[in-house]
Amino acid sequence: MTATLPPEARDRLYAACANAISEAGEARESLFLARLALLLFEQVGDEARCRQALADALDALPLPSLSSSPETTT
């Protein structure tokens, strides 16, 4: 069974993650996220669950809504 976080903890962790991504900076964002994922995978300790989490994260991944793209700038 997979443990779930209470909504308040999820919100706090989301904000902390967003802040850490900002601190890493745009040039190191992908590297930071890959390193974070690897550290969390090690905590989970189950390759199948980690692979499922990767698939779940990609499933219906939305386009960024707060970022401006070159097509939308005037």
C-alpha cells in the first residue's frame, strides 16, 4: 500500500519544491529534478514503484500555464 500525504503537507512540499527549483535556476532545473527524483527513488527502494511513478507523472502532463512562450509574446 502506498502512503499518501495530507493535503496540507502536500501543499507545503509543493511550495518547497517550487522554491528549490527556482533556487537551482533555469540552467540547472533539469539536473536538479533528476537528482531529486533519484534521491527519492532511493528512499522508495522499489524499482517497479519508481517506474510507475515516472509513468504516472508523464500521464496527461499539462503544458505550463504560467510560462510565456515565444508564440504568445507581443
